Amino acid sequence: MRLAVFAALRWECRAVLSHLRQPTRESIDGTGVWRGRAGDHEVWLVQTGVGPERAERSARRILNREAFDLCLSTGCAGALAEGLMPGAVVIATDVVLGEQRHSIPSQWSEQIEDRCRVGELQHQRGTFFCSPRVLATQNDKAAARRSSGAIAVEMEGGGIATAAAAFAVPFAAVRTILDSASADLPESGDLMNPESGGLNWRRTVRQLASPSRVGQLLNLGIGMRAAERSLNRFFKIYFA
């Protein structure tokens, strides 16, 4: 199976990369790509950058060059449904971006769910809401839940799904929860380089001047570690 895996952030890519045999890295029109093998899969791992527009551009560059059996969007997500805690796996049945709704054939979401059962990973299937901005507050998350019916929010899947549809390639999405629906995040849009996904340390240090932001940053770090561990476990099972 020839698989294109798309993730925005370097730590999200790391969870996939650790399971590839002898990966090689290259740049395709400015998009970073690792190529390797895992089990019976030939895997292209693509770091898209943050946001649906960057993700769509990156996916189109790759799909315009090569043919794939499946496009898989992965990484972290924020919970919109109550009860989803950091580290839980969420599997998309469809992805909403603006007025568009990309449905995912059940064979792909069920295949991913089967892998979660094998690995005894806590998981839930449902709609993903693809947002162009970070939903940092409980109110933002609740509004997205009401408008979309989604269980989780992320920022790239809708763009990747749009590109996959344009090239008639099947699309699926699996992510791990970074923050619960009741958690407030630091206003982190300006803390992250949207191209590389790396932290802007100067702006991050400024957040430490506020005691409430310190707690939010600590919780974000704890959630990130839980999300990365689960993502790593998932791909170990998925590629087995």
C-alpha cells in the first residue's frame, strides 16, 4: 500500500517517523517530505505547516507528483465532546471546513478503529471540525460543537481532504486529543511558527509573566506528551 501521511508539526511527524525503516528526507517545492517503509506500506510523510490553506497547498504538491492509495491526516486535536481527555484517539467519519463536508468511506474509519481495538487504545469516531484558527476557550469550543456537531477540532484535515478529492485519492483522518473541551489554552496563535510548527521562544517566555498563562502552558505540555505517546502507539500498531 502506498500511503501519504500528512501532519503539521514536527513532533506529530516524529510519532510516524519513528516507525519508518531507513527514511530519507527531501523537499518538494518547499514542502518537507520523508520517504520510508513500514510493514507492507510505502510511506510518504509530509509536514504541511499549520492551517487548512497550507495543508491543502502541501497536499496538492505531493499528489500532483505521485499516486497514492490513501491520504491520511494525523496529529493532535482539541476535544469538542465532553469526556475526551488528552491522549484519546479520535477517528474521523467526516471533516467539516466552512460550508464543505468531506465524508470518509466507512471502510477506512473502520480499519483505523480495528487497529485501535487491537492496541486497546481509547478511541471515538465522529465528525472533525477543521478550523482556520486555534479555538482557545471553552466558549469557542462549545460554539464549534453546536454549529458542526463535531467531536474534535483540528486545523489541517479539511484542506488535505479537499486536495485528495481533487486528485480522486481516498482520504481518512486519525488524531489524538491534546486538550479537553473544558480546558482554556494560552492565546497561542502567535507562539508558533505556522510554517515549521516550532515555538517562538521569545513570545512563549513573555507568557510566563502571567500566572494564569503559566498553568495553561504547563497543562498544554502535559497534553502534548499524552497526545504524542498515543499517536506513537497508534502508528506502531497501524504499521504492524
